[in-house]
Amino acid sequence: MASDNYGIALGMIETRGLVPAIEAADAMTKAAEVRLVGRDFVGGGYVTVLVRGETGAVNAAVRAGADACERVGDGLVAAHIIARPHREVEPILDNKFKA
């Protein structure tokens, strides 16, 4: 449910291609206590990976994921953290990303 995640930080990495996305997801889950909550094949070869957890953990995870993604080529498109997504954002995530 959307309310279960309210106030939990959200980390996002978008990549060009599946290999950088898998590398980023692996690095994020190894770097910090975060939960991999979804991925989406956006189109045109773009993949978005999302993690949730405490703000500090998500920050560390996204940094590690971005670094790992860059090591496998120029696959990193964007990396972003939202410390406390607004309640109105949660239904979008619940409908779009299923882990």
C-alpha cells in the first residue's frame, strides 16, 4: 500500500541498457540496507531501477549504484533521491513499479 511507504526515502537510477541497470541494482543492494522495489523498461533501451529505505542508506546506495553503472560504460542517464516523497507520488509508484 502507498501509506506503508510514506516517509521512506526513494532512490532512482536510470540507465541506457540492461547491463548497467543490473550492475547498479547489485551495487545498491550490496552498499546499504535498502530494498529493491522496482524496475521499468522505459523504452528506447532505457531502464529505471528504484530502491527504498532510510535516507542515509538510500543516498549511499544510489551513489554506489551510479558509480558501478559508470564502470560498465556510459550507461548512467540519471540518479536521484527523494528523501520523503509526498503522499500523492506513492500511487504513481504503486501502479508503475512492481518488484
